[in-house]
Amino acid sequence: MEAVLHWIDILLEWMNMMKEIKQSMKRKRWLQFPKMIVVVLVVMLIAVFLSSCSNNQPALNVLKKKQFVLIKMGDPLYKDFEVGFDLREEEFYYIAETAVKDDTVYGGYNADRDRNKYYKSAVNEELSSVLLSNTITTDEIKKSNYQITSSPKRFLDDKLMKEEYSPEFEGRYSIKDSQFSKVRITYNNEFLPTKIEWYYKGEEGIKWYTWRTYSYPFKNKTEFDKKLDEQIQLIKDIEEEYELEAKNG
């Protein structure tokens, strides 16, 4: 609403100015020129106004712009599980397990220490093909009252389906007996995802299960790096403890 009033004020100011110019002109031949200016300016202002009001874009762009996201598992048994991402610098941590900062991988279980592979694997797993898809737009989110329900087929990544170790989303869909038929994504009023739910046959029967929750506690790079560095140090301490135990038998 404030944006609308702002553009209306600008339009009125331009119209008043053009009116004064027109009145100040004495010769008739000059009167046509200000009229043309008014028409052109009105058209330009309307175009800019409409452009500012319709800011439809892929929801993934909004998430990337936010940059920092904290992810937790929906299963209460894993309430301490936590993953933090810096989507711009492509850094992350799995709490007390794995971290990637700059070009270095800390912890982890793969012999291949390629930081890009670690990051890509983590993003595919925790954001999943649902949030990484460009098919969800801010307009769709708004029209759906900030909660989108769709078929898993809409988001499936065929390449990931063929991998030996697929992300959980593709893995769940490949289990036909689970009757995985629906995905529900909830967004806040900033078009940022807050929860992903799956509708499938689980331990409690066919129902909605919360898969992941998403929050945005990191206000800037400094806050995220503080948490990342803490996790890196924790991982180092754990590795040193394991090495000491192995050495002492």
C-alpha cells in the first residue's frame, strides 16, 4: 500500500509541474510539446509502478537472497539434528559431524575431500529437489495462501533418481509401498520456506509427516561464521578424541 501511495504522489507531482510549464508558455506552438511530455511520463510512471507491484520470481531466488538458513528434522527423535547453510558462499555444517568452510572439508566420511561435492550433496539432501526447483513462484505462493500442496512428481530430479545413493526425497518416492503421493510446503510472508511435509505410509499409517523445518536466525555473515567455526572446532575435538582412543587401544 505504501508503494502505491508513493507512485501516486510522484505522478501527481509530475502532472502539476507539467501544468505549470504549460501555463507559462505563451505561444501556441509550444503548448503541444508539454502535452507530449506529460503523456510519455505518465506511461513511463505507470510501467514502473506496475513493474514494482508485480515482483513475481522463483521462490528459490528469494531463498538464495536470504543466504543463511537453519534446518532441522521433523522427526522428534532427531530434535538435536541441525544443518546450517550459507547459500552464497556455499558453506555449511552438519552439527558435530561435517563442515565446509572455504576450500576445506572438516569431518565427513567420504574419502573424496572435494568441498564442492560435499556441498552439493548436502544441498540436494536438505533443501531437496522441492526447494531447488524453479517451478514454484512467489505469485503461486501468494495465490495458494502461502501453503503449496503438489505431487512429488512435479519436483523429482531424474538424474538424482539414477544415483546409487539418492537424496531422501527421491529415495522415498522410489519406495512404491510407501505410497508417497503429496508434498506440502509452507512459507512465511517473505516467501521463505518454513516447513516441508510428506504424505505417505509411515510408521503411523498414511498421513502427513513433517520432513524438515526451516528458520532464519542468522542475521549476517558474522553470526553464521561464529556458529560454523564452533562446529569446526567441535569436529576437530571429536576427531582428536577418537585418535587418542585408537592410539591407547
